[in-house]
Amino acid sequence: MSQAPEALHSRFDVHDRKQFEIKLEYQPTGADETRYLVEAYLFLPSSLNIDAETYPRADFYADIHNYVRFKTPVMELGELLSSEGSPLVKLEAWQRTGLAPESDVVYQAKLFSCVLRGALRRFATTVETRCDARSTEAGRVDLESVVRQAGESVPVVLERFRAWLRATGEAKLQEKTRASLRLVDEYVSLLVEQFFRRAVADMDALPRTGPWLPLRKGLMEAVLREESYRKEHRLRSVLSPTGDNEEYMQRLGFLKKFCMNVLFLSSRRRQRRQGWEEVLFAIAAGVAMAFATSVALWAQVRFTQVSLNFFLVAVVGYMMKDRIKEGLRRMFSRVAATHLYDRTTDLVDPVTARAIGICEERVDYGAAVKVPQAVSSLRQHDDFLTVSQGELSEAVIRYQKRIVLDARLLPRSERGLTGVTDILRLHVGRFLRDMDEPEFALEYVDLEDFSVGHIRGAKRYPVDLVFRFTVMEAGVRKESAQLVRLVLDRNGIQRMQNFVRAPEAPVAASAEPGGSVPVQPAALRAGA
């Protein structure tokens, strides 16, 4: 994970062939408001025909998918069994006292699945990293301990949860509550199957001898147990080696949304800029009307009202009034675009219905974008890139997002939620429309017999994205920047290149600041 200032972490990934994803984690460390500014500069070749007319703001925002949720509490498998903040421990306490309302029980059950998902995902990521060809022998030894511990702990966690679930049969719960708990149980079973299966697939490069074979066997036995468990309970979320598994994918997607909705923040959008624009437009109309009225009064004094001269002056005055009004509207609209954000959204806790912060967004094009020197310097990796800036025309789009979080309203103690995760996906489909064919046949002459053949030539387009992150907290402003390059062709994203992040620059806050990775869908790598 690439790391920005202390209160902000970021990660870049290719979600699929057409979507680029950035995951931001806001972690307020103070006791008051924390402000985050995320700026993204997109540098597009002019041949892609992207500008304010061909790609207006409404289309840009339509290509952005934003998901804002609380950061999943981080707990290891052992902590799920013993920690006071563990949702599983809280569910067992409710079973003994019966004091919590049913809505809280469903909430804790869903949160349990989210925490378990995070622990299993970290386990699978660890296995993937340690199984890499570059991993050291010490890393392999440590991997053996990690896999063995997961294989022993996960069945215990599942048994504790299902024992609690069976015990709830004696409680008088509503049918909707019971159905919700059954769905959580199904999702938990799928999570174990999915991440364990992924771990076994990543261990394929390990030797077939020594401890690795029984470790693989142990993980697959857990997978088969979960599959049998779902069959026994007549659940249709079972993989079929010969079918298309449409229902399996549908149920998995639904269960993920159903269980993780306890973390997602709801949004209340406000048309803040539109209100200010209406005020400015009213001022423009008033100025134009004042001019027309002045001309009319002057003409009334200078000429008689039934004369041709008075008629002509009145007509010209009305014409000028109309032009003054439209001119002022355009001028005020540019002023509003410069100083106001396009969209303002309240971030609302779905449980308490309290707004814990706001999110403001804006996008600028072309001449309205002033590229800072710090951003330009990140792209100067070689002579080609250094010279091409200013020599070759390119379209520049700047996207800004400002997040203000009130740390006092985060449910730290009662629910263990301390931060906010912001997932932003950009669909690049519009960038591909005017691209050339992705492959060409190039003539090639063999040097031995001078025969002429053809070789493959790939036509691809580099698109640079520079992200600048600013955090303002406790009177200190921290800044960092990151360059990411997407290599595109007409079929979509071919690869992503990450460049070294610029170092942080902490300063006293005085004013608010205005390796190559091949494509592999993140959804498939993450498993869920």
C-alpha cells in the first residue's frame, strides 16, 4: 500500500479493463475537524479528443463511481474470539443478558462478517506475498506458521458463531431477524471458502513435499466442509464445475452488499453551488435592469414619449440590457466555477442518522487548470516526457475532492469505527472512443534470405494521473504526491505503472490549499 500523510493512506489498482480504482483511507488522529484535499490531474493525449465540449462535467461525474464507508475494524482471528470489542463476543454477551434490541443483534452479526472478511483477506494477501518467487526462505517458514494458525483458528471462530446462532433459536426473534442471521451465516461460509481457495491457488508454486501438502489439504478440507454445510442447509450458493454459476455470483454479490451495508455512509446531496449561482444571476439581472431603466428615464427627459427618437433609444436600451445580463451571467458563472465546488454531499452515519462530515467535488478543464510545478516535475522521468510537456498538446483535467470529517462524531468507542474508507472508480470508456486499432501488421525483412514477413505492432496510449494529497489537522498541513500511468488501447486498460511517491512536506497550516502492474481485476484478486 502506498502511504500518504499519517492521517491518509492510499492505494491504486486496476479494477477491470475499463475501471481504474483508488482507495483512500481517512484516519483522523485529533479530536476535532480534519480536512482532506485530494487533487487528481489527468494528462490526456490530444488525439483522444477530450475537452470541455466533448466530455462535459455531467459526463465526467457519470463516469465516477464513489463508495464511502467506515473503515472495517482490524482484528485478527484470535481477537475475534476474546477481545471485548469483538462483535462475536458482544453477540454472546447479548445471548446471556438479552438486553440489546434485535436491530443491534443484526448489526453486530453483520459487523462480525465484515471483520472476519478483513482478517481472511489479510491472510490470503500474506500467502500471495510469501509465495512470490522473490520470497526468502525465512518468509516461507513464517508462511507455514501463518497457514497453520489460520487453518486452526477459522473453524473455531465458525463454531463459536454457529453455536451462538443455534442458541438464538430459543429466543423469540422476528422472522426478518432470523432470516438476516441466516444470510450472515451463508456469507461467512462463502468467505472462508473463497479466501482459503485463493490461498491454495497461490500456494501452487510451492513444493509438493514437506509440510506444504498437508497445509494445502487442511485448507481444502475447510473449503469442502463449508460447501457441505451449505448443501445441508439447502443453500444454492455452491460452485458447479460445469455450469455458469450465475446464481452463485448473484448470491455472493447480494450477500456482500447486505452484510457490508452497516459500514456504508449514506449521502445527502445539497445544491450549494446552484443556490449561489441563482443569487449571482439575480444580481446580473438587477444590474441589467438598472441600466435599461436609466436609459429609459434619460430618454423620457430628453425626448417626448411619442417620438421616433424615444422609441429607438428604448429599443437600444433593451438590447443592451439583454446583452449586459447574459454577459454578467457568463462572468459570474466563471467566478462560481473558480471558487465554488460543483457538488456538496453530507456524509451520514446510517445508524445514528448524524452527519459526520461533508464531501465537496469539482472538475476543471483546459485553461482553467493551473498545473503546479510540483505536479509537472513528477512527470519528468526521461527526455521524452520532459520535452513533450509544452511541446506536444495534451488535454488536462483536474478533479478535486475535499473531505471534512468531525472526529468527535466517529463511533469509536461504541462500535469501534475510527476511520472512513473512500473508494473512487473512474471509468475510462470515453477515453477509448477515438483510439486507433490496437494492433497493426508491420513489415519485417529477414536478414538471411531477405524474405518479407509481418510482425505485430501494438498501438497504445499513455495517460498520466498525478494525485496530490493534502491533510490539514491540528494546525499542521501535510502534502504528498503520486504519479500513476495507465497504458490504454481501444480494448481498455492494459497495465498500470506506479512511480515513486514524492516525499511528504509538513508545514504549519496557514490557509487551505486550492513498477508496472498488469491488468488483473481487483474483484477477482480480492475474492469478494
